[in-house]
Amino acid sequence: MVERVRRLLGVVAMVVAAVVLTTGPAAQAAGAHQAAPKTPPAGVDITGVGLTEPLRLRVDTAPTHVVAVIDQVSWFGRTGEAKGPKPADLGPKYTIVVLAGDVPKQTYDLYPLAKGGPRAFRPAKQPDLRKTTAGWFLGRLTMSETLRAAGVPLERRLDTVTGGVGGGERTLPEDGLNPGRDLDDAIAELQRLLLLNVGVMLVITVGLAGIALLVRRRTR
């Protein structure tokens, strides 16, 4: 009888231990970890001039291009300029849609060849229905090359700098591309330097001559 009671108590203890393990913090954490939803992979769809069908970039197949395209718009603030450039100055438009998995979240219109530098427009109506205001933004100088590398049919541009925002200026200004004028400036500067040296030498010579004459008169 005593042996049966001991066995029964042992079985009960094992059942209680099993319940504690399955409902304890470790088990709860493991269950929460398993139940936590995975973040859907990012993606970008691009449509616009010269594209017969949308470019569908996904982070699992083109991670570099997805990150680079999203970086063109990820830094925008809540508000932008209410008025953008004239339509004739915008150039070709490319619309990008940022996705989480297959769900569209944000959309932007990019103008990489706009006069005065790349521009971007954020519509007030967004796919995820979030509240925002329409606005124009200066784009990064790398916008054209980023889109071209992603597959947009744009001509390669070697006159943009890496990074930065807006402007669209050359790495070297037009004034710095005239070697003839640089040579003339260098010669003129050299002439001014020589004239200055000659003037200093004349002052020193006259001063020494005056001192010598004064000393000679006093020693007589």
C-alpha cells in the first residue's frame, strides 16, 4: 500500500513539473517568440517614362537597389514646399511605391532630371491611408544614378557627387573647367608678386643708402 502511494505521488509530481515547465516564463517566452509576426520584406515598384512595365524590386533578390531607392525618400520631413517647379522644368517623372511584403505603404513621384536639381513630390493620398500633407522636396544628387542602376532607362551622369541633397550642380563648376583663364590668373599673380618684391628691394636699398650717407656725414 505504501509503495503504491509513493508511486502515485511520484506520478503527480512529474505531472506538476511538466505543467510548470509548459506554463513557466521560459515556455511563455518561447511561445511569444514563435507567435511574434515576422516583418514582411521591403520592396519597391517603379513606373514611369520609358518603362513598358513596372520595375519590381524586392529585398530578397535586389537588396542593394531596394535600399538605395528607399533612401532617396526616407529622409523627407512631415512638410515640404507647397509649390514645385514649373511642369516644363520637371523632366521625366518616375513614381515609386514602397511596399511591405505585397502591401503598398508609400508612394512618391521622382523627377531626377528637373532643372535646378532633382525633385520629389509626396502626394497627400498615400496607399496606407496615413495622414500626411502633399509637398515638394529637393532630391538627392544621386537620384538619377540610383534609378538608372535599378533599371530605369536614364542616361549615365558623371557630373553628380555622391550623397548630398538638391542643387544638381557639377562636381566642378563651369568656371573651373577653363585652363586658359587659370593660366592667365597665375601669370598675373606672379607679376604682382614680382612687382611687390621689386618695390620692397627699392625701399630697402634707398633706406640703406640714406643710412650710409648719414653715417658718412657724421664721421667727417
